[in-house]
Amino acid sequence: MIKKIYKTVKSFILASFLIYGYNIIAAPLNLIVPINFLTVCIVAFLGIPAIFGLVIILVFIA
């Protein structure tokens, strides 16, 4: 039980750092993905390809 909680918290922290790192790299292109609960959950559960999916959604909607 504790291992599952630890793994989940670890993936949420890693996901937030991944989104933050992406935002630093993509800031000159104005393709910034907001860091909020929904985006962190998506990246935590789906992984790195979810960041690219969020960027594609951002490009087509905004």
C-alpha cells in the first residue's frame, strides 16, 4: 500500500517537472502547457507522449 502511494506521488512530481522543463524549452515558441492538476494527471498516467498530445491540442484549439 505504501509502495503504491510512493510510486503515485513520485510520478506526479516527475510529471510536473517534465511539464516545467518543456515549458522552459518551448517558451520562445509560445507553446506553453499550463501546469495544473489536469495536465499533471494526464502526464503522470500517460507518460511523456502525453506532453506532445497536449501540445497538439494546444496548437489546434488556441
